[in-house]
Amino acid sequence: MEAYHKKWTTSEGVMAAITLLLLIFVFFHQSGGHSSGAVASLPRAGYVAPSLELVDLNGETVRLQDLKGKKVFVNFWASWCPPCNDEAPDLVQMSERYQEQVVFLGVNLTSGDRESDAQLFLKKYGVHFPTLLDRDGQAAKRYQVFAVPTSFFIDQHGMIVARRDGPLSRTQMETELHKLIEVK
Amino acid sequence: MMTWIPEALQLGPLTLPIDRLALILGLLLGLYLLQTFLTRAGYGGKAVASVVFESGVLAFFVALLSPAVLQLREVIAHPISALFGGITTAGIGIGVVVFVIALWWKCRSIRPFPPLPVLLDAVVAGVMVGWALYSFAVEAYGIKIGSAGSWYHPIFLYRTVLLLIGFWWVSRSVRGSCSGIGGAVGLVWIGWMQLLLSLVEANSPVFLNLTSTQLGGLFLSVLGILLHRRYRRGTLLKGA
């Protein structure tokens, strides 16, 4: 009886053999080396960031595509949103601390905000990094922004490393920025 | 944009993100199946499901409000962003610990408590169906199909189909008697699924040239085969 128990049944042998074959197969067919072009574009972590082309407050066009090779932090906000006001001082502080490693971009949801209010907001908190104006709401739609603020951490290959819906505390923001900076 | 499932549901002023909604529905469906399997096996399925649910709710709120203890200065300065900005990594860790302690504490009162093989069958079946529902509602894509065009592997559909086939296999293996064999088979299947899907996912290797998905898949497959051997032996001994 005991000797019989030690034997592998056919089903266990088949399961072990399939596992081994799969392991050998995946080992040689390593999927880690795909370029960012082989990955779909979705506003979620692990995907290529959707295209973003907007004018800033000076009327100059800013394209996310042009920032390839740099790490980018994109923050969608509106002047009327209390959590955005809450988050703004930390955002300014982080943009000053990490300006050498990360490009900070603010996207004002101008389709649901007033440009004059946005200007007052930027002045109030001393925001110095570029602020883009989403006048037709297309960027927010493309990035599926359903909570304000929403933040995206994008690596040098244009891949979204993290997406955070809602406000970020200073600790959370700094943690995500560190993760972004460490991406190779 | 390649999505055809909406990212969020708009109910008046309320916006419900689909991924969170699907996560809650998946967990509830999984819990329902856990309850059904345990009840069919002759144990208090409802009591176990209630205990898991209550422990989960408690752990969620502890994790959400953990900054009130861990980052008191930030909470005082910016209460909205610190408390409702999302669950932190430390919060998740605390939540898991609270969940395990609460589960253990509350389970002591359940008599008779289902043995491990019965629990394994029920939990694996629940996880498979709950995960299938969650995967179906949250679109996830793998690498590009072929070299031309912009079609990507719909891994959320692959995963949903594979999980449902796996659930069917587990249900067949259980056949009314929860001996742990079904759960073990389910673990092997989930492991294979992860290994297969890793071929069309874009992940970086973390150890021995294998990605985290591949390592997890390998671990589950091996664990499933070992548990199959263990519980098959138990079944034979009972039979003897």
C-alpha cells in the first residue's frame, strides 16, 4: 500500500510534464524584451501613455511625444476642486525637488473650469512648471479622467508606470516619484 | 482608443470606476461560491462567508484610515488627500495583518470548522469565478498581434475563458466530495494560465530570466501538484 502511494499517478505525471514544458517554453520565449511600440495605448499602468498635445498658458504647443527619453509626471486638475487645492503645495514642492529628474506637467480641465480661475490658482500656489489647457476636454477623455485630480507617472519610453485617481498625499507622491526615477 | 468597456459608470453626480466595481462584484461572487461549496460539503458555509466578509470590511477601513496613525502630521495638514487619496503600501500591509487576525479570531467560534482540503476546494473555485468576472470587466491587453496593424492580445478575454474552463474542471474534480483534489487541480490550472498569458504580456524579468507572473505561475503549478499528491493519498487511505 505504502509503495503504491509513493508512485506518481498518470494525471500527476501529465501535470508535471506540462508544467515543465511550459516552463522551458516561456524561458526561451522571454516576453520581457518587447519594445514600448508592441504594447497597447491605454491610460493605465503597464501601457503606452495616450498621445497628449495641448497648448500651454503662453500659447505654445506641448507634445508628450516630444518628451520621450524623459520621465514625466502629468497631473489633471481644476481650480474649483478642493482636493486639487489640497494637493497643490506638495506638488509645487515636489516639482522643485525633482525638477532635474522628472518633467512636471499640469493639465487644467479648462472645458469645465475658467482660465482666469486657473491663472489665480497657479499664482496662489506659485506653480512654475508648464500648465496645459484642455479646452475641448479631449485630453481628459483620452486619459479617462473621472476623478480630479488624477496623476500619471510616465517613464522615458512613454510607458505609464503608475496612475492615481484622486489626491495624492506628499508621502504617496514622493513614493511614486522615487519609483519612476528608479525605472531603467 | 481601443476600449469598448466603459472605464466608469456615471450615476448622476456619482462616478463609479468599473475596475473597483468589478473588484467588489468579483469578491462577492467568489464569496457566494465559497459559501455554496462549503454548504454542499456539509459545513456552515454561510457562517464562514460572513466571517470572511466582516474581516474584509474591517481590514479595508483599517487600511484606508491607517494614515491617521502613520502620517498624523500630514492628516492634520491635508485631511482630504492624506485620508482619501487611496490606500498606501503600508496601509495594505496593515490591512492584510488585520484581515488575518480578524479571520482567525472570528473563525474560532465556527463549529465544526471545515478542514483544509474542503476549504481549498471552495476557495479556489470562488477565486476562479470571481477573478473571471473581474477580468472580463477590466480590459487588459498584451503585446501587439503580428508586426503590422494595431491589434493587441486581449488578455482579459483569454484570462476569463481560461478561468471559466478551469472552474469547470475543478467542479468536475470535486463531484460533491470536497477532498482537496479539485482545489489542487485548480491551482495547477491557474499556474498554467499565468505561464501561458505571460507569453503575450509585456513584463520585465525579475529573477532567473523569469517575470513575476511566470514565477507565480510556476509556484502555483508545483504547489497544486504537491497538494494533489497529498490529498490523493488521503483519499486512498480513507478508501483503504
